[in-house]
Amino acid sequence: MFGPFPPRLVRASATITDVLSTGALRAHLLAARLAGTVATSREESLRSYRLFAARDPRVTIGIDPEWAWRQRDLIELMADKCGVSADPQHTSGHDVIDPERTLTALDAFAERLAAAAQRGAPVLFGTGHPHRLLGFYAALADALSAAGCTVLTPAHGRCVDITTRFGLRTYNLDYARGVALVREPGPTRPGCATGAHTHSPLPVRTVLAAAAEAGGPLPELVVGDHGWVCGAGQLGFEAIGLGDTDDPALFVGEAEGSVSVVVPLDDAVRSDYYRPLTRYVLNRACLSQ
């Protein structure tokens, strides 16, 4: 991972929080390493492509691919969707995301939010990266709620058994500021708003099943990352979200049509570095900020 940014870059990124132009956001993406050279390594990405080609559920995270995807196919897909190197002989160093692809996908992402707002659609937000992305999703949830959408919170408190590298663990479904996440069992520490990191599609499957069982509204749009997007998209729900270069499942889902929009970016930088993206998306979607 990269170390702390030079003070000049931090100050530059901070001032962009109040600027909504495409050019300013492009500069922020590069300064904060959300795009351009990112912290995700080429080795990590290639490993994920290899495991996805083998249909490893740790990497397919809810997507059941219709097509046969070889590692070479995935490299080509990710080069097209993210801008990573298309050379299979390039096997080390840090990956690269083309900021133009990020900006184009953010515009498409905003269009889907705007469409949901216009029809007052019920929406579900969920994240497997709560420490990084909770604020981004929570601001969108607030804006859609203000626009008349119902932000759904089914299955609150339900248990989900997820296989991790440490074995099978039980987590509790929770919501923070309208965004679904999972927490380890036990009391929540005062002031702790975040939960556990997970790629699993089991939380969103549990949430959607609970909503159906209750006879309440089902989401017309699911917004999130990792298994929240892939799991919902595989079940036929419109799903949009964020994906890193080592998350091929989301981009395969987009290529095959089960996922509507994936924004390529580093999904594990400091949480405050996503604030300009929030303002940009809300502005593009003509939603209150």
C-alpha cells in the first residue's frame, strides 16, 4: 500500500471537495490515487483473474458466469473496463486505472440514481468496505430519501454465516445511516459506525429473501460493492457499484448484463477521499447535496 500522500497532494485534494467540474475530479482521482497508479498490485489482480477463471466462489462473489472466462479473457476485459495493462506478460508492480473510464462510469452511475429518484423507487444500499465507503453510500442514500425514494433496511439483526480465511464465522446484519453491512456479534463500541470487510454475496441474499418473506417492497435498484452488487445482479435486480482491478466479478457481471454499471476505482483509500465523488455524482444526478 502507498504511504501517506505528500502534503501538497492532500491540500489539493481537500480543496476539490467543493468543486464539481470534470477536470477537477479527474485531478482528484489522480492525486488521491483512486485512479491512475493505484495501490492494488498487478500480482493481486492476476491472482483474482486466475481464481475467477477456475470459478472459485471467493472471487466470483455471487456471479454465475454464462460464458467461459479464461485468465487471458479477463485481462482483456479488465483492460477494456479499467485500463489495466492488456499484456499478460506484465506480472508485477502496481495496477493502473484510466481516470477517463472512471469518469464515464460515474456519469452512468449518476444516471441510474437519477432514474431511481425520478420514479421514487425503493433502493437498497450495502457495502463490504464499510471502513472506506460507508460515507459515500450514506450520502447517496440521504439524497435519494430526500427525493422520495424508500431506502430499504430489511433483515436487520439477522445472522449470516460466512466462510472466511479463518473458517466459518457468524456475522450480524446491520444498517448504518441506511447502508447495510455486517458486524461481528457482540456489543457495538460507542462511536463505532462501521462493520466488517466482506466480499460475500450471502448478506444481500439474506436481505432480499427477508424482504420477499415480509411481503414488503423489493429494491428496484441495489447500490454497493463486492457481493452486494454481484449477488443482487445475479438474482435479477438492477445493481450498480464500485469495483477495483482485483474485482473481476463485477466487470464480468457488467459484460454479461447482470450488473448495470461498475465504476472502476481503488476501493480502499481513505474514506474522505471519496467525498468529491459524492458531490460529483449528486450534481450529475441533480439530487440535493
